[in-house]
Amino acid sequence: MLILRAGDRDYKATVHTDGTVSIDDGSPIPLRATGAGLVRVGSGSGQQAWVAASGSTRWVFLNGEVFELDAQDARRRRPAATAHAALVAPMPATVVRVDVAPGATVRKGDTLLILEAMKMELPIRAPADGVVRAVLCRARDLVKPGVPLVEME
């Protein structure tokens, strides 16, 4: 079993032998590799997803969102977010643009910065309403997975 992490929410992902995946015990979803780092999600033509990997962690870019797949036991959880949360790079990337500055008030879903990885732009969005406490990167920085980019409160 894998944990599919989107923001601060975890989903249980079960990979079946027929190449389908069930999320939280829902209906199986067909997955089909279509090239290096490319996966077709769903029946028929489906939707294209891009996948990057580092160790046992996979990052999936689908419909403008980055999802982190982590091969860990479902009982093992990350620590809960504190009042001062840091948004981290989901995969190796280059910072293309920073759209906020310290002290900026942001709403959930606002784009804080844009990363580029595998020739795709990945928006990093505010997970909740808040205030930008610090911006820890700038345009053209190369960042590794897990590197803090923006601190919010």
C-alpha cells in the first residue's frame, strides 16, 4: 500500500495486479505508461500525468497539481503542521518566478511561485489563507525535493 499525499491530506492507494489503482478503497482507476515519466490515467484517452522520482518517492503532476506518492506504511504519518508551515519543493526543479514577498496576505489556492521540472511549470499554491512569513528562494534557483521555499503563518 502507498500513501498519496496532496497538501496536508493523505489518501490510501492500493495498486492492483491488473495495472489499476484504487484510492481510499474506491473504484479501480486504469493507469498505463505511455513514455518515460508519462502515464495515462483513466479509461480511453484518459488524462496525461507526468511522474518524477527520487528514491522511493514519486511526484505526479496532474491537472495543475503536484501529488507526492510515498511508499510507506499507512500507519506511519508525517508530523502535523505547526503554526508556521513551510512549503517545500515537491521534486527537483528550477524556480521560474516568485509571486509573493514577506508580509503578503494570501488566500488558499493563490500561486506563490512557479517551479519548472521536466519542461513543465508547477505552481506552488497557498494551502490555506495566511501571511507569507519568509521567501527562501528566488528566480533561477535550483531546488531539491524537501527544500523549504516559502514559510507561512
